[in-house]
Amino acid sequence: MTMRKFDFVVIGSGPAGEGAAMQAAKAQKSVAVIEQYKEVGGGCAHWGTIPSKVLRHAVQRLLEVKTNPLFAKAANEVDVGFQDLLSAATQVVQKQVTMRHAFYDRNAATLIYGGARFADEHTLTVTDRQGNQESIGAGVFVVATGSRPYRPSDVDFSHPRIFDSDTILSLSYTPRSISIYGAGVIGCEYASIFRSLGVKVNLINQREKLLAFLDDEIVDALSYHLRDQGVIIRHQEEYSTVMPQDDGVVIELKSGKKLKTDVLLWANGRTGNSQDLALEQLGIKSDHRGQIQVDENFRTSTPHIVAAGDVIGPPALASVSYDQGRAAAQFAIYGKSDLILNRSTPSGIYTSPEISCIGRTERELTEAKVPYEVGHALFRSLARAQITGQTVGMLKILFHRETLSVLGIHCFGDQASEIIHIGQAVMLSGDNSLRYFTNTTFNYPTMAEAYRVAALNGLNRLF
């Protein structure tokens, strides 16, 4: 068996793997990236973030045209289905793959395609699709293998009417109805996508509220608008059995309810892709969901083997994974990292309307007995929103009553994931004050003006 040696070997070419590989390459290390799939990009590019966001964007544009009085008549005669939207996603995915492949070429990182397995703590055995094997040695290994949808053993995922968030991209038609089991980020996003296509949607949630990590006011707004669009949300429900049939899927709930729809999308959690690496023989532990245990420096129990991204668990965001990969490589090379990953991370949820937030929620501030106040800007009051017709939503700023420091920013509505970054920059600056928004001139009309409106609204609440 042939043997090649590198300074750094990265297993997986998703965001975490790419971040680690680029950081190591910039440090003049010899780098190899091992990818099991036929193309680089990982689940983010091929089955997750990119395809679902392209689908969502295409649906949004279609709705905008259909609801515009100038084009509605002609647009309503156009028959656009789920498969049509997937073609747009395929084009974007290929652009992403080409671009990322160029990153590795430009930085002299060696791409090796095949499945990796540890032979010992400094050697991998890589098996390609033809069954050929080679040994890869390194001083540092980065495990960035990502995650996959969790599949309970009593659900038949081989049935053509049962899907998870990866296989839903192979759906070749637009169903009349769909049940989505799991109302986390993925479940809520796909509920928005399918309902916007006119599909009847059951969204089954095991908890009392949607997306409980969000601010309560944002959660309530999301629930209201999903229901207003026609999504049926069923809280505090758990499945008992899933019964696929020739003409649909029946999901029986423990409460006694039976729901029959054309298809079922299972969106209930994810599992880390650690099962094939033979980590256990190195004493590296993972939990029941395949998530690898690491310390604050992303080191496993074997210090020269680090892990980052979805395979180590929450928050499992592409943006965070990339930075985790960079930080893991920095720790391995320099023993320290200049990245601040905890307080600087915004969340983006691409429902319709979309959601983004950073910092603490009202619930957290109340529990901590922090004297805070709230400033609101309703999108319907903004000239730019009135011009675009995207008047649903709001920007909410939480700030300290005495110091005026910004404690949290929550946005619901069109372009929320873009708007949030203005607030992020202020929160992380040396002068984190609500006064920044009142003392700064914003272009008019813009959505960014919401910050000035919300800040003035909040100051008017003080006495």
C-alpha cells in the first residue's frame, strides 16, 4: 500500500474542513483534504444550506411576481413546480463546487477522494470508489466530516414517499400535501418553502413552541405568519408509528391523531458522521448522536486530532463551522486563536419571512435580572419596505437602561440575515452604545434605517 505524508490532513471539505485547510495552507503547511463524495463542498453545498436557500429564494421571487398587480395575471398562468426550482439549485451548487475547487488548487492543497479510516493515531487508510487503498500520514488531523439527518430505525426511509432533508432534493414532483416531523430550523424552512408552492403542510413539533432558542416575540411572530400562510402547526406531539402506503404516508401520533399526506419529510435532528473513522480504537469518544467530544481548543482526547463543524454538535451553522475550522487549525499550529466564536455569532433562519438574531433574548435578560429596555421598528413604517412591498416584520433592539449598551438584536422580515450585521458590528465595537444608531446618518430610504427608528423608539421609553 502506498504512503503519502503531510503536515495537515483534513477529513471533509465542507465549511469546517475548508476553513481548516485554508488556515493551514496560509501557514505554509503541506495540506491534504480527503473527501468521500465525488465533489468538494460537503453537505452544506450539496444537500443543505445552498440548495435549500436557493429553493427558498426562487419561491420568494415567484411569490413576489404573483402578488404584484403588474404581473400577477401572466405569472399565475406559469406552472412552476418543485423540480423546476431544483434546477436553479443545481446551477448554484456547481458554481460553488467550481469556486471551492479553485481555492484548493490556488493554495496547493492536495485533494484525495475516498473514505477515510484511522489505521493508527498518525495514519489514515483511504479507500476510493474503485476499492483502491492508500495510506496517508500526518502530524495533525482535522475531523470535519459534518453530519447527516437522524433516521430512527422504525421509519422506512427506503419508501419513495418518505424523505429526510438530504433526500427531499430528489423529489421529482410537487406533492399536494406534506407532513414535516420536526419543527427545528430545517423543518420550519421547508414548511415555508412547500407552503409557498401551494402544498398543504402539517408541521409537527415535539415542543411547546417553535425554535425555543429565539426571542419569544420573534417566535410568536413566526408562528402567526406560518399559520396565516396556511401551515397547520401541531405542538407537543410525538409520533407513534409511520405507515407508508401506495398513495401516501400515515403518521400516527401518541395523542391518537392520524395524519395522512402525500409525503413525509423527517426533519428531527442530525447525527455526526463519525461512525466510519475507527475513532474508538484511538480512545476518542462520541455521543449517541455521533458527535465528537472536544475541549475549548477543539482537541479530542488525542491532542493532535482536532474536530470542528457539525460533527461536534451545535450550533451546526455553516458560518460557525468555517470559523471553527479556522480556529482549530490556529490552535493546532500556534497554540492560540484570534477568533471570538461565542458572542459574535448571529443566527440566520430562512423561513418566510426570515429571521436573524444576535445576543441575548428578553427571557434570558429577565432571568438574569438585567435592567433592559426595548426599541422597536416595524417594517410597515419604513419607506423602503413600503416601496418593495415587504412590510411584514420588525427590528428589535434590547439595551441596558443605564449604560445604553446593546444587549441583543432580533430581526424578523425581509433581508433579516443581512440587516443583523449592522447591529453585530456595533455590538462588537469598543463603543457598544444605542447612541450609535441615533447619532449616525443612514441612507434614506433603506432597511438599515430601522436601526435609527428602533433606537429612538427605545430611548423614548426611558424616564
